[in-house]
Amino acid sequence: MRIIIVDDEVNALHIFLDEIMLQGGVEYKFFKDDAESILAYISDKRVDAAFLDIKMPNIDGIELAEKIIKICPDIKIVFITGLNINEKGLPESIRANTLGFIYKPYDKNELINYLNAIANVTLSMRVTMFETFECFLNDVPLEFSSAKSKELFALLLVYRGKTLTMADAISHLWPDHDKAKAKILYRDAVWRLRKTLQKADFNCIAFSRGELSLNNDNITCDFWEVLDKKTGCYHGDFLKNYDWSVEYLTLLDS
């Protein structure tokens, strides 16, 4: 679980630190009121939750939440405030992402309850690529809406965070189609994959014009574990249903 905490008061951050250090499995980063750095960090890493002070000299916490949600639509927000405010005072655009409020001075038990709640709603994906290719979100199989969108996701997993261009995807998945037809099929697969992940509330791909890249956070994959020497060997065929997979067998035997 990765969280960020945004508060311009140093003492408040120290209280947060004291509590977070007692919680296992929490990766955290503190920010003061620097919106540019916060949004850059959110764009680069998957963040599960943000604890945001509402009233700061250089940032309005509610406006910051709106910007964060545009970048990371499934992030959970907890507002920190000394004001008398509740969800009714929030814009409709951020209510669905808001878990609640922590009122200053901090109640440590309240903070722990929010951390536990975030841990319980944080999704993780487990991927198997040997024998059968399957993806599980918290051990529930992910249902893809088409075979090609599933194959496209498999290719992204093989790329492991490296940028996959439309041209590369087409050369792997539609090598025998003319260029115009292949582009249509590519866009359809991208659209279907995007909808599948949005429905599952697991937005792990950066979609841009003609390019895709995978955010590896909260994903475990048996193929990656073999490459990283975390397991000594692999059993079963690697992505046996996809002809292009033979290009990557040398990685497994190196």
C-alpha cells in the first residue's frame, strides 16, 4: 500500500510518521504545499490513498484532490482539517473517492482505522503466464471482454513498464493485416482493455496517443519472478497461445 500525506505543518507530519511506522506494509511520502511535485509523483507511481490537509498557504486541499483524481481515478482521499466540514461540503466530483475526514488535533486511533480501511480496499493483481495466462484481482479472476484485449495485456506484462508503441503492438498481435485494418483492431483492443480495468477499478496502464505503459505497482507475476531469479525454474509452456511469445523464451533460459 502506497500513500501520500500533504500538510504544511511539520508537527502534524511527525505525528503521522509516528503512527505509520507502526503499520506494516505501508510505503509513504510526505509533501508540503507543492502541487507540482505532488502531481508529478502521482503521475509516476500508483498511489492508493492521499491524506490531504484542506487549508494550506499555497494549496487548497479540495482543489488538489480534484487534480489528483483526474490522474489516479481510483485513489482514496482522507481530508485533514480543523474546519467544521463533512462530505456535504465537497464537490460531487470527489465524493466517491473520499473515505472521510481526520479533524485536528489528530486522533491516532482514527488515523489507524483509516489506514486499515485503505489496506482492505487496496487491490492487488497476481498473474500467471506459464501453462495458462490468467490474471487475478485479490484472487478473483479478471474477465477480459475480448481475446485480443487480453493478449494485449499479456504483451504489456512482458514489456514490464517499458513503453509499448502502437507499431510494436501491431507487429506482435496483427502481423498479417494491412496497416489501416490493424490500427482499427489495435484501437478496439485498447478501448476494451481500458474498459475492463476501469470496471475492475484497477487502473494500471498509462494510455496515451499511440503508446501504452504498465504501472507495475501492486502486480506480481510468475514470469517476472523467474527473470528476477526469485524462483529457480519455471514449469509449463510460456504464453503458449501467443505465437509472438517465442521471441521471449531466450530471456527465460539466460
